[in-house]
Amino acid sequence: MSKRSFSMMGLVVAMVAVATPAFAQDGQTAGAVNQSTVAMWSIITAGFALGIAAFGGALGQGKAVAAAAEGIARNPSASGEIRGALILGLVLIESLVIYVLLISLILFFLPPFGKL
């Protein structure tokens, strides 16, 4: 197996190990959903989503800038066209991160399933 498949397998195992206790129920709340617990997990989920989106956006922007710099270095006469495509790509990448930020803020400030 490659190093990448080992890291993916480790990530899946870690996610299952963290999620398994989260779905355990004690005897008192087996039938009812505790809304404060739902609100807490929605805030934690929003934080993880924002972190993953920021990480992916940063990787995408880094690769885009590296490719644009390499393209301009190979053909300096096409720098205007490359720069325009680079700025458009960076705007689209950053807009996805801003959408996740908006959803995270909604989950943080508005309690799910009505008022607590």
C-alpha cells in the first residue's frame, strides 16, 4: 500500500474513533434529543467545516499562484492573460471559503431546530 492510502486509512479510523462515543446514549436521554447537545455539535461541526475549507482553499490558491508564476516565467509576453485568469480563479476559490464561513456563522448564532 502507498503512503497516501495509509494516511487515508488512518484518517478514517480516527474519525470513527471520535464519532463512536458521540452517538452513545445514556439511559436518561435515550428517547429525547437534548437541544443543547445538538447546538454544541452544530458549533463544533461548523468549526471543523471552516477549518477544512480554509485548508483546501489555501492549498488551491497556493497551487494556482505557483502555476501562474511558472507560466509567466516560461512566457513573459502572456503575463496579462495569465494574471487575469489567476485573479478570476483566486476569487472563485476564496468565494467557496466565504460561503463556508457564512454557513458556520449561521450555525453559530442561530440555534438549530428553533429556540433553546
